[in-house]
Amino acid sequence: METPKHYEAKITPAEYIHANDLDFFRGNVVKYVSRDKRKNGAEDIRKAIWYCERLLKEIGDERTE
């Protein structure tokens, strides 16, 4: 399968997500901020923020040192 143009980079988001063993929420943050300039702009940033907020709910709002 060919990589869509909005994901073309030195390393694709999928490769980065896989190489760093990111979970679903973190992976989606990477995906959306990696493509915002080439695809949906502010909409993709809003989606990344949504996934960040969802991740905070999952891990709690505690600060780690």
C-alpha cells in the first residue's frame, strides 16, 4: 500500500508510532499533528487536542517527576 501524500515525511507517523510502541491515544496525537499542514489544518490540531485530553483522563491528572 502506498503512503498517502499527507503522511509523506522522512519517517511516517505509522513508522514512528510502531518504533516507539505508542498506545492508541498517543499514536493518534502523533498522526494528527504530523499531517495538519498537508491535510485538515486546525481540524487535525483539534483532534490531537481531543486525544491529549482523553489521554489525561486515562492516566489521571497527576504530575510525574
